[in-house]
Amino acid sequence: AMRLIIDTDTAGDDCFSMLLALHQPGVTVEAVTICGGNIDFDQQVENALYTLEVAGKGGKVPVYPGCRRPMMRKPIDAEYVFGEDGMSDAHYPRAHQRPEASHAVQALIDIVMSNPGEITILAQAPLTNIAAAVVQEPRFAGAVKHLWIMGGTDNSLGNVTPAAEFNFYVDPEAAQIVMNAGFACTLSTWTLSVQDSGILAAELADIAALDTPLSRFFTQVNQASVDFSMARYGVGDSLHPDALTCAIMLDESLILESGDCVVDVETQGRLTRGYSSVSSPRLPAQEVADPELGSATPANARVIRRADRAAFVQMMRRALGA
Amino acid sequence: AMRLIIDTDTAGDDCFSMLLALHQPGVTVEAVTICGGNIDFDQQVENALYTLEVAGKGGKVPVYPGCRRPMMRKPIDAEYVFGEDGMSDAHYPRAHQRPEASHAVQALIDIVMSNPGEITILAQAPLTNIAAAVVQEPRFAGAVKHLWIMGGTDNSLGNVTPAAEFNFYVDPEAAQIVMNAGFACTLSTWTLSVQDSGILAAELADIAALDTPLSRFFTQVNQASVDFSMARYGVGDSLHPDALTCAIMLDESLILESGDCVVDVETQGRLTRGYSSVSSPRLPAQEVADPELGSATPANARVIRRADRAAFVQMMRRALGA
Amino acid sequence: AMRLIIDTDTAGDDCFSMLLALHQPGVTVEAVTICGGNIDFDQQVENALYTLEVAGKGGKVPVYPGCRRPMMRKPIDAEYVFGEDGMSDAHYPRAHQRPEASHAVQALIDIVMSNPGEITILAQAPLTNIAAAVVQEPRFAGAVKHLWIMGGTDNSLGNVTPAAEFNFYVDPEAAQIVMNAGFACTLSTWTLSVQDSGILAAELADIAALDTPLSRFFTQVNQASVDFSMARYGVGDSLHPDALTCAIMLDESLILESGDCVVDVETQGRLTRGYSSVSSPRLPAQEVADPELGSATPANARVIRRADRAAFVQMMRRALGA
Amino acid sequence: AMRLIIDTDTAGDDCFSMLLALHQPGVTVEAVTICGGNIDFDQQVENALYTLEVAGKGGKVPVYPGCRRPMMRKPIDAEYVFGEDGMSDAHYPRAHQRPEASHAVQALIDIVMSNPGEITILAQAPLTNIAAAVVQEPRFAGAVKHLWIMGGTDNSLGNVTPAAEFNFYVDPEAAQIVMNAGFACTLSTWTLSVQDSGILAAELADIAALDTPLSRFFTQVNQASVDFSMARYGVGDSLHPDALTCAIMLDESLILESGDCVVDVETQGRLTRGYSSVSSPRLPAQEVADPELGSATPANARVIRRADRAAFVQMMRRALGA
Ligand SMILES: [Ca+2]
Ligand SMILES: [Ca+2]
Ligand SMILES: [Ca+2]
Ligand SMILES: [Ca+2]
């Protein structure tokens, strides 16, 4: 049995990740916490509430609004990917459930500290909420059972700049705080997503053909991502970084390859804001390469290198066909 | 006909690159300029002189000692790859030819500025000499016919840190100066080298079997690289970033794929010293991704994405079999 | 009437500042919040509780423990100035009052947001607590009546490095967040303290001669600062940055000169961690000096340039003689 | 007897410094080297040549054009202080002497290395030329007798930004290279200039009343500085950082107070480009203040803290009255 908090900037794929977790037997979603990221903050809250309703969980999972903007940087957004409402401009009606009055950071600390070693967190947004919890309560990291992070790159191209992926780019200071806080932690990178989170056009059609309420919701909300992919790459598929991260958390047999790495985040660079440095066994020992670097610190994250895309798509299909 | 200056930190593969160029019909190597990098500076000078002698060019190509250390950073070296003498500890005798009295930077400026548009430069070392020439003479970049650079990464793993390749890491300020100086320029990255510059164990055996003076020289000098590869990766092959860069310069038909990119170099980061930012058509326009980034600057380098490894090995074999 | 929260890393002068505020008619200290800084965090909490007791306010002002360490940096401390217990190693007994269970950041947000425009904050520690409140609740800054900050320098020598004062150096990211959050704010710098916060040896003797419980407490707790000054500068006086800041807050007629300035904090430098950039009317317009700098942003802080030292000492004498 | 090279961005006060040195018995100005800085580079060359002519040294001191722009940064200028021609828009005729063909960096290296321990350098411009010489020839610093630098601040306000003085701001990388190169070196800062380099309105009138060719030249060229001072500060005096630096070099008895300091230059900051960190005996040992800082490096520059302004003005008066 998994007790889960989902930290999310709810737009597009964030919703599908929620659906996967909400659908999974044995998983209790204890809270959804909202963090500034993809689109307008209040719309993100509404999207989370609406997704719960669509999943038949309206009123059953509290939604806590959290940090509206990054710790130190100007907010940026990803409306150009997800549409203005983050839902392919579906403009859904307001859900009946309303957000909690208390703050996500407080909720995270309260739930985790009163259930030490019990709570898993899926962080699929910029890491501002998680970092703020760490700043406020240094024992937070040690009390979380496992932190699953969608963010960063694994020595490959980013999606905001060559150096950086969106979640880490938006709030690099938060990412640095979190990566160095001592969490038991797994990192699911944009690099992995590009490789193994795609749902192909034919598979999308299969999902649409299920014609369930959830599959219709998926197909509608996913439209902007498909359009973006078509416009940019000429291919009608879509990438699912958050949903893939959720999937491998729900079923670790989807992890085909991973490594324990030293991961840190650049906050000082001119070209490299939010770059995630991920160690590699292919590199010489860093103190040999440059004695000034000193010895490497111990591994602080398991980095997923390869995931079972077919099984992921199957899991999506099952959840959406329910 | 190509009029060429080779800027080199002569150790291991630097020598093979020199052999390729010296052997190539229609190419005049006008000078060899030495830049601090792989190993002890004076030994690098000797290695260049000895390589000329081995190639039968002793006394025919002037060797100019240049900048002994990076502009602003403490020197590091790569003796752990190439042996203490940079020649797999072969400890060759001193060549008859002696280095020129004048400085590489002065030689570069003098030769290029008195032959505007005529001189090609192959830069296969940290870029200190080239950058110093730019600082001293801003018209230098515009007067060079083409600059071929071995350095940087192409959105992939470095070889000193995850973020950076040796030549750019050693002198990032020089690399930044050079990349922004306005050269007509081609970049051959470590990423390309990992992919397409390897000579496999069987091919190395073929080269050894040629049993010519040059093949014997190659086999001996290459030993440390093979040992390094064997010790680290369990494979008895060797990588040839400098020689591959020279090969594609000598015969551009070896370039199978390339793109015009915006390339810049990180000098400010805590984890990303010497990171080469290489733009990608897969990224959203940067002003869409983050309006603060403004519009991208025009492409300033052709980046090689794929090279013909088999043809490269053939070229090496021909040169060494002569 | 002033409703005040004191945010403090309680050691030495922090206590005297508390005494001033607690003694002042018309001022209600609504809370004391503790922030990591001068010495061991838990000892700081005890020092605050004991100071309340000494001031006859034991049990009447809640003390909220806050952030134990800086947002991103390793903690440093100032035990070398204040003694191991921050009280000149007086090792006072434990106060009867105990700290609150809830966190300083939560308390700050709750008190301020439920009394918008009513609460004054005196920040005499690293700014981690205040910044964490801003990160969590962006409306916090606008809801505070006035924020008085002891920190930074005013184009003069720091006290940790040449570039930086202790509070800003310890948590530069927090300082940057706070200075850019939109507070109505006054900055009392280390530069001001060096100039106008000293209590001279003869004045210290006068205070000792009062021989009240508070004057004895002061004299004992202040001993380490006097010793530090004597050892370093050969003068038996002591500096009182926190108490001076409190004094000018309590009686603004002590402000002899001030200016509205653009203040920002360096977090990226190699030598300048925590440097406070304070604009000056003596500088050319920055867009004239360097067009790349663009136009200056509007003033965000009143910076105190000169204070009435004699009146400050009088205020201390009155409070301690009571 | 002093053998001197003056490195200058010849505009306004740079000329007066030249006049002082050229007038001084026992001083041989071996070369003037021009570095990009105050105004248009070629105009700077002309200003140096014209100043030599005015001083009666036309054709007797070679003028070498050097680096036209900073190593890595976009050039900025100070035309807003000195007028478009750097000579208060006097638009003097072209001098008869023409600049040398060879480059300042080469000249600096050649003269110094062939006269080791003999040559004094007065650096009154951005440090690009000197740094380029160091990069090219690491023995350069050790072969210079003494380097006098006008640049940086001494824990006080800059003149481009709060953090930085013009010469260090324009080329911070060069300044960092030079300060760490191992020169026997004296630093005359903007802080010193503000305090002790002013020539008061009455003194300016006295100089004008001398009515010699040199005093007329001075009065005319100095006009823009006086106007700038009047417009900005409402005072009709002028500051003479370069001339004061020259004066204390020519007669060290003008140095009233100085200290051996650790000086370094910030190149990484967001707000602190070109900040000069100058150590102070008033600071705690840095490894006590923050153990991560490690032990301080040895002093690398004598920093002038107080100069004899009256004697400086006298020296100017004598030189201009000749
Ligand atoms: Ca997300
Ligand atoms: Ca090389
Ligand atoms: Ca304090
Ligand atoms: Ca000057």
C-alpha cells in the first residue's frame, strides 16, 4: 500500500499522471499540492480539482494551493504547449470541490512529519513547494519515504534551453535545495521522457477508440500536446513525462535501467540556469580529471535510464479504459 | 590547396592528426603552434618536433611555442590518459629541429594578417592561443579562412565533468572568446568523437600489421589511450578526436550530417565550467520558452553531428601505411 | 502604538534590542521568531526565552522557532564573537517559558495576514524566515506595515568578507528574495553600525554603574563583544547593530540622514557572496555608465546613513536603568 | 632613474599624467601603450601623440596601439565625462608623430623581457594590454620592476556601479589576471582619488593663471571634467585619478598611508562585475569568519589609503608652469 502526495502544476500530462495514481489499487492519494509552473496558478488548482472529479474522486482528496511562483526567479510558463487553460483550451466547468484553506507547504510538512517514513511524494512540477518544506523543516527530507521527481536532463538536450529542462529551469534554486536535502529519491528526466514516454499516433487512436469518459477526457486534454508535436516535429504523438514518472513509481518493473548518481543543479551559470549535473561511470574520477574538484560526493539519486514504454502505454490504456 | 596552421597540445592523438595533415597532398602546413593543455608544455613542443621528424618534415615546418597556461584558470592536464610524456612514455629522443624564438600568438597574427582569407586553422587544443590572437588583433577572426575546432560537447556527456569536454574546460574563457569572435568555424565535439572517432581493436591490429615506421610510431604512441580505454571500459580500442577533426577538414565528404548552430561557452557556472551550449532545432524558440532570453543570435558555428568513421579509419590507414 | 514581531538569532546584541523594544511604551511585541544565525539554533531559542524572563515578560510573548539553517548555503556562525552560548558563556538557567510548537514562518504569515497593514517586523538575523514567508505567501510583503532590517553594507567594508556583512552573507538568497519582495522597508547597515552604534568604554561603565538587574544582564552578556573589540582593535567599547536598528525604529528622530535607494543582493559572485548593492546619487545614471545595465529600478529601501549615537546610548541607558 | 612605460586610454586626466611623467627629471618614458577604454580607440592614440607633442616630446617616445576592446566584454566608454574626443571636444590637430606599427602587447613584452627588473609600468587604463602580455608571457609579471595601477575601489563606492570602478569594470577578466599574476604592484583606487586627487576650483584658477602652453592645454582639456563635476555635484573642481597615481609613483613621499593587501577582482557576479575585493585588518581572519573560505592568500598589492593632495597639486602646478 502506498500513501502518496502528488505535487503538480496541473496542465495536460499532469492530469494523466493523477489519473494513473488515482486509478491504481493499493494507492491512497492523501493530498494534491499545487505548485506554480506550467500555467496560471489558480487555473492549475481548478485543473487538479476537475481531474479529481473526472476520476470520480471529487471531494475525496484535498487539494492544497502552494507556492505561486519560484523562489528567486521571474515565473515563466508553458501555455505555448498546453493552451491557456492548460487543458487544450477545453475550458471545463468549475469542479464542486474547492481547494483547502491551508497552504501546500504546511500540508506537506504536517502530513509527512506526522507519518514519518510513510509518505511517498510524486513531484511533477517545479520544486518550489518541496524546497520550501525543506527550508522550513530540515527533517522533512528524512521523513519522506521516497521522492519521485520528474525533472532535469541526463546529459542530453533540455526543453527550455539546450542546458535545461522546464521544471528545473523554472526554479533552479528549489531544485538545488531538493537534490541536496537528503531525500531517498528517484529522478525521471526529460531525457528519459523523450526516449520512453511517447504515446504514438496509433496508440493515441486506440485510446480514443476506448470512448470512455476518461479516454475522452484524455484525448481532449492531450490535443494541444499533439498539436505542438505535429507543428514542431511533424509527428502526431505526444510525450508524457509526468505520467511516465507516475507509472514507474506505481510499478517499478517498468524501470529497465537505472543508476545511482551524484545529481546537482546549476544556479550560477549564464547559459546553464537549471542544468542538472548527473554523474556518469564513463567519466574519469573527478579528482583525477581536475584535482581542484576534490572527491565526488556520494550518490544522491537513482536516475532512470531506460523505461518500458510499451508497458507504460498499456498502463495508460488500462487506466483510461476503466 | 590548403594553407594550414595546426594549433596543438601535442600528445597522443594530436600527433596522429599532424601526420594526417602532413601526409595530405595539396596541404601546406605553414606552422605548428603549441598551446598549454594535455601535458607539460615543453614536452608538447618536443612531441610536435619529433612528430614532424617522424613524418619526414623535420626542419620544414616551424613550431612556435605559445601560451603555456590558460588565461584565468589553474592548468590541469591529461597525463592520466596519455602518459607523462604524452607519448605513452615512449621517451623519444630530442628532434633535430628546434622551436622558433617567436611566440605562437605573434606567429598566428603575422601569418594570418599577411595572408587574409588564405589560412585555415586546425585548433585541437585549449583555445588560449587563438583567443589571445583575437584579443590582440580583433581583425584576426575575419582574416582566417576557416577555423576547425576540436572541443565542447553537443548536448551530451563531457569528459572532464558531466558538463564539459577537456579543451573547453581547461580554458573556458578562451573558448568563449573564440566562439564569439566571428570566425567562419566548424565544431567537432567530444560527442562526435565518442560516436565516430573510434578505431576498433581489429583495426588497430591491421594498422600495426602495416609495420611501417609511421604505423609503428602510431601503435606505440597510441598505447596509453588503448590501455586507458581497456582499464575504464574494458575495450581495446581508442578514440581520436583530433585526428577525426583533421580528417573531416581534409575531406569534407566525411561529414555525414551537420547543422549551423548558436554555440556559446559557460564561464560562470559552479558545475558547468566550459559547458558548450549548442542550439537545437528540437527546442522551442528561446523567446517563447522564456521571454527574458530574448531572440537567439545568429548561428556562429557549423556543428558536425555525424561523420564517416569507416572512411576516417581508411584515411588513417593510408597515411600510416605510407 | 506599534505591533511588533522581532525576528532574531538571539545572541549578545540581539538580546539588548529585545530589551529596548519590550521596555518601550506603546509597543506590543506580538511574537519573537528565531532564525538560524549567530550560534546553535536551540541555544538561540533559549536566549530569547531567557531575555523575555529577564525583561519581566516571561510567558507573555510567544517565541516561535523558525528556519534552522540558510536556504541554500552551509551555515556559519559567530561564536567567535559572542561565546559558545551567545551570552558571553554566562550559561544562564533555562527560562520557564517554552517555545511554541508552531513554526516561525507559519506564525509570521498567520499574524501578518490576519492583521494586514498592522504589523511591524524587526529583522535582526539572516533573512531566512522572512524570505520563506515571502516564498510561501507572496502577499506577505504587502501586508507588513514596515520591515526594519539590520543587514548589508552601504558601500563600505563588510564584517565576514570585504564584500559582505554577516546577516546577508549567511543567507544571501534570502536577502535577495526579501529585498525584491516589495516590502516597505528600512535598511540599517553594518556601515551605519560601525559609525553610530558604538557604546564607548566610559558609557559601558556608566551602564554597569546603574547596577539594576537589566544593567547587570547587559554587562555580562556584552562582555564577549567588548573582549572581541579589545582583542581586535585595542578598544574596550562594543558595537550594537541590532539595538541601534531597534532604537531608530522605536524613535525615528534618531535618524539623522537617510536616502531612498535601489538595494539588491549578490548571490552569484565568487568573492561577493551577500554583497549588498546600494545605489548612490553620486553615481552617473547607470544606463549612461553602461547602456547594457538598462534603467535603474525604483528605490526599494530607505537606507539609514547617519544616526544619533548619543541619543541611542541614552535610550539604552534608560531601558537598562529601569 | 626610472624607465617607464605608460599604458593609457588617453583622454582628459590620462594626458595630465603623461605630462607629469614626461616633465619629471630622471624619468625616461620608454613607450606609451594604448588600451581600449575611455573613448574611441584611434582617438586615444591621437590624444597620446598630441600630448607628447605638447610636452615637447614629439617623435621621442614611441606610441604603440594595443588591444582595442576588452577580453570578453562589450566595450563601454566614458565620453559622457571627457567629451567625444576625450579632450573636452577641443579637436586638436593631428600630431606629426605617428603610432608604431607593432602592437602594444608585443612592445610591452619585448621591452620588459629584454630589460628584466628595469621597467616600471604605469597602468592607467583597463588592464587588457597588461593581461594579454601576462597570458602570452607568464614571466612578464616577474620581469617588471613595479606595476602602478589606477583602478578598483577600496571598500567604497564605485563610479560605474556601486560595486565597481571604470577600469576594472570595463575589463574585469583582465583585472583579475593582472592582480593574480605576481607583479610587484601598487594599487591607487578610485576611493583614493575621490579623497585625495581633487584639484579645487581656486587651484584650477591658479593653474590657469600660469598661462603657459601646458597650463592652457590642461585648462582646456580639463574643462569637460569640471563641467561634469559642476553638473553632477555643483562643484567646479576636478578629480585626477591617473595624474595622482603618476604623482605618487614619481614621488613616493606623497604616500601618507598604505597597506599590503590581498586584492582580487570579481568576474562572476550579477551586480558586482569588476568589484575589487581588498582585504582589511579590521576583518576577522577569513577562516574564522567562514571556514569554507580557507586561509587568506598572501598580500599581492600595496594599496594606497591616503595621499598628500596638496603636494600633488603642487607637483601638477610645477609641471604645468614649466
Ligand atoms: Ca508537471
Ligand atoms: Ca589535442
Ligand atoms: Ca542578530
Ligand atoms: Ca585612464
